[in-house]
Amino acid sequence: MEILKNTFFLYRRCFLQLIAIYLVGWLVRYGIVQLAVAVAVKHGMIWGNFLLPLSPLTMLLTYLGMFWVLRPYIFPDATDTGVQTFLNTALQTVLPAFAILVLWKLHLHDERDYQFGTRLGLKDLRNAAVLPTNTEAMRTLRAEQDHLIHPNATTLLLIVLGLLVIRRLLTVLATRLPTWTIPARLYVEATWVYIVSVASAAAIFASPEWISERKVVAWYRHQKQIVFDHLGPIADAINWISDHTADASLALLAPLSWFVIAGLAYSQENTSTWADASRAVLGQTRYEQVVRVARKPMDTVTSRWQSLPSSLRARSEEFRSGILGTFDHVRDALRLALQTGALPFAFYTTLFAILVLLYPTDTFFNPQITDGILWRGFAYLFGPHEWMWWTAREGTIRLFLGALIEPIRICLVAGMFWYCVERTRQLSVNRAINLIRPDPLNDTSTPLS
């Protein structure tokens, strides 16, 4: 119940600020998408894609800002609460946070509006320039506009290479750049992640149908079918388990992913250790057994690593931090969740699932799952209307529902993180007390008469 109390406390203190941040973020994203559509209609979608990364970046900054507002109540001793600290935190966490947004396809909300708006704008231009009955002229104009939708491969490759070079230069010169360049560096990080991971992937690897037709994919599916044909009932059991656990795994991953985002926002206050996490998962007895078994191999690996030249070890650590160091905060958040134990996380997952059932739109993107219980309740309350009536009011209703549910969900995630941090602190205090407390069974001192 401590998680629920934390959630209620945070929401009662900050709900107006959280709603304001959410609404401002939504309005900024809407303006960015409309501006990107205007640029894409006139100059091509590849140039609109340079503006579109600002939309998921705004989404990320919105959620980080909501977590940041709650930070003084969770960590009252924190002193670095200024705007510069917030921007530095966002710069350090933009890559793993973007990876989470892409994992749950949250960027596709605005991408869908961008694609639809661009094609609708081009269609309006065609209808204004050529009569719909003139099929030949319409076909010619559509062919001329095709390059606006499908960019040239050479242009796309040059843009990707240019972004990688600029990002590398900014990374090397990061310590020498003034603080006012942080927004520009945030934009470069967001743009290269967005274009390389989304736009370039779509252009290079084409559609899912194209991937499914590749020889290696077809060969894998054929071999899998041959193996399953020989397994009989075992294959049926495997298929049944995979079909019935896929949704359960998503239900577990969604609250864990948002817990990781909170961990990115509060990364400086995470003091969990792998030892405590292992004790929570394995138990004290099993943990000691694992430590005894793993001590000798770990000592061997450590001694061999220490025997390597210091220059090689330094270069290896530099390479590791450059490639995987960005995701260290993700590892720390997962360790904190493990250290808390299974029961609190199960309770948190249940509360998170209830909010998803109420309003799933901002948790993940699935065009087939857009309506939660609240939306159906509003539909029942307003009664049946024509399609155009709902189309004209859908955006406003969804904005209202998002402003209602999102602050509660952010408070729930932050409340769970608060509970985990307090649990970690309590474990540290208990360990310190056990170290300084005398053992009465081994106390051989003479009692006072």
C-alpha cells in the first residue's frame, strides 16, 4: 500500500503542474507536426523528417519534465534542480529513452498524422491544379509528386552520414561546448536516432512483407515447420504457451519500460547494488552459494584482465562506454526493480494495467487498440452520433482523457520508484546496524555485578 500512498501524495501535490506540462507538450507536438507537413508538401518528406524528430523529443521532454516536477518530493535533499541540470539529464538519457519510445512505437502517433497530412496536402494540390476528370494530367502530376514522398537513396545516405559525422564531432567536443548548445545537441541526438532508426530503416529494409519474403526468413520458417511437424503434441504445447504468454510479457514489459524512464530521470539518486538485487531474487542462502561457486572463475577473469596492458584496458573501457555506456542507466533501473522484490512489482504492474485499460493511447501505439474504458464511457454518455460528429470532437476528447490519466500514471511510476529507493535506503541502514551491533552469542565480556 506504500506505493498507492506515494502515488496519491504526489498527485495531490503536483496534479495542476503535471496537467499543464502535458497540455503544453501536446500543443507543441501538434504545431511541430503541422509545420513538418507544410515543409513536406512543399519540399519533400525527407526534409519534413528533419522537423518531425522534434515531436518525439518534445514527448520525451514532457515526460521527463513531469518526473522532474515530482523530484523535490521524492528526493528533498537534492540541490541540483535547475533548468541546466534538467537539460543535462535529458542529453544523457535521450538515446535509451528514445529506444524505449521506439520499442513501444509511441513516435508513430505523430508519424501517422504526418504521413496522412502530407498525402492529403499533396492530394489537395493536385485537385487544385488539375481537374479530377483529366486522368492523364492527374497521373503525370502524381508521378511528379512521387519524389516528394519517396526520397532519393543517395540523398538519404548522405543525410545519414552527415548526421553521424555531426554527432561524432559534438560528442568529442562535448566538454568544450558552452551550455547554450545543449538544445542543439539534443536536437542532433533526436534527429539521428529518429532518421537512422525509423526513416532510414523503412527506406533500406522496406516493408514487413519485403522482410518476410527474404530467403533467410523463408528458410527459417520452413525449417521451424519441419521440426514442429516431428514434435507433435510438444509443438502444440509450445505454440499454445507462446500464444498465451505474448500478451502477458507485454503487460510486464510496459510498466517496466516506464519504470526505466523514471530511472533515467532520477539516475543520480539510484544507489542500488547487484548484491542486494541478487539477495532479493535468490534469497540469502542461495545467494551465498552462488557467490562461493562464482568467486574462483570471477577471480580468474579479473586477474587476466588486470594482466593486460593498461592502454588496452583503457581503450576497451572507452569503447564499451561509447557503445553501451548510454544504457548504463537502464541497467541501474532494472537492478533497482529487482532489488525491491516480486510482490511490490506485481502490485505496481496491476495498478499500471488498470490505467492502461482506462486509457491505453499514450502507453503504446497499436492502431487496433485505441479505445479504452473511458473512451467507451464517453461514447455511451454522449450517445450515438454521425461519424463526422465524432471525427470533429475526437481530438478534444482524447486530449481531455490524456490530461486526466497521464498525470496519474506518471505519479504511479514515480511513486513506485520512490518506494524502491526507500527500500534500498532501509536495506543499507539495516546492513550498517548489523555491522556495528555486537553478537550476543559471541559476547564473552563479563557482566557487571
